[in-house]
Amino acid sequence: MRILLAEDEPVSRHLLQVCLTGWGYEIVVAADGAEAWQQLERGDGPSIAIIDWMMPGMDGLEICRRVRAQGREPYVYVLLLTERHQQDDVVAGLKSGADDFMTKPFDEPELRARLRVGERIVQLQTELVAAREAMRSIAVVDALTGLPNRTAILQTLAKELNRTRRERAPLSVGLVDIDHFKQINDTYGHLAGDAVLRQTATRMQAPLRSYEAVGRWGGEEFLIILPGCDAQVAHLVTDRVRSAVAVEPLLIEGASVSITCSVGLATTCDGRIVQPLELVSAADLAPYRAKAHGRNRVEAAEVAHAG
């Protein structure tokens, strides 16, 4: 664990550095307040800081206030080090955002014990952040394919529609339906069906550009969002996706299983008002026409614009 040691007095700084290095910490040294803040305002700065109260450039209280205002994650544990020992001084230090307060000259066993408390707090905060991010991921990511789930891809579509309205630019969506998926499940089992879904998700992403998005809409259906693509360009893009899905059979239980998909395409342009589900519903009608015409193809739908 890295520790920032901010101390302008050379002798005290040297003694602290010797102790901290001997205890196995990686030390980042700052000789004044401005240098200390430069280290702490970085996103990858040290997670524990030992800061002297009185320093040139910026005092310890101001650094504490800035650290807390920043709200950085992972959490920064701040130990304020000072010769002041009055109760009012302790209160002022803690109010500024310091986690702990220790007077100079420091006692080595006490300092080490306080740093261990700081380590536990930093570790707990890190675990809480990780748990929060895991819950956030569960809320927006489809667990099977790793793609954005229905809620997340619909939110992306709403944002892109708002942007294209402002810019009066086209936007297309493609609804991808895996052909004969029920037959694959019935013949080879649901684990095989899951493998087909995962492989389809992987293959669909390859032809798409960084600003285009694909998510799992539900069951064997996926939604592709193509900002800036009119109907003609979107047809080319989704046809590349279709070809990528069908590029080669998937080996399942020793059998070679072809994966193909039918794609329904819907486009809105010129800033016309259309709601996300309206656009998806229009695209949803077209795969049935694609399947009726032999599957493994792209069919376009008409969108009725409101307003």
C-alpha cells in the first residue's frame, strides 16, 4: 500500500520515511502542501496520507478539505500530524476531514497501530465500492452474453434518439432474431442454446464501430443501435453483422450447427419525433418477413413518425 508522507521539516520527514519503509510501505514524499495536493488530486494517488498540519504552500487542514470535496474513490485515509494537542485543535482537524490526529514527536508503535486502522478502513471502503459496482453491473449487463441488457440498451437508444433529434441526423436500429433457435434448444438442450447465444453476441460485435451498440433484447433477440446511419447504410452494416453471425458453424456435442439470423431494420431521420419502443416495434415486424422469405437476411420496416 502506498502512503503519502507530506512533511516540510527534513529531520521529521527522514525519521518517518525510515519507519514507514521498514514497515513495508511504498512511500511518496512531499516537502510542502502544494506538492502533497498534486499527489492526492490524482485518481491513482496514495490511499493513505500522513500530512503535517503546518506546511508552506498549503496547510494540512486545507488539503483535508480538498480531499473530502474531491470525493475520490478509492477512499483516502488522512492522518494529520502536528505539534498541536489542544482539544480545539483536534476538533478543527477532524472537522476539516482528517480521519485521525497524532501529535509530534510521534511514537512508533502508536503510529503503526493507527496506520493499520487506516489500512482496514481503506480496504473496507474498497470492498464496498467493488460490491456497489458489481450490483450496478448486474443491473445493466446480461449475465449470459456480457452485453448490455434490455434496460441498458433501451436507455442507450433513448439517448441516441435525443441526440439525433437535436442534430437532425438519421438513426437506425436492427432487431436480430436467431433462426431456428427453439429447434437448437429442443435438439441439443438449453446449455447448447446458451452457447449459441454467447457465440452470436461475440460475432455480432466484430463488424460494429465503437459508437454503435448491441444489447440483448430478450430470449434469442438482440438490438443493434446505429447512430448516423440512414436506411441504406444501416442495411449494409446489419448485413455485415448477419454475415458475421453465419461465418462458420458451431460445434455442439460433435455436431456442426449452423447459426444464422434474420434482421429487422427500422430508421428515423430528419429529427422526426419517434419514441424508443416505437422504433423497436417497427423493427420487430421485419424479422417475420425475413423468415418468410427464407431467413438469414435483412428486411427493412416503415416507421410512422409522430409530430
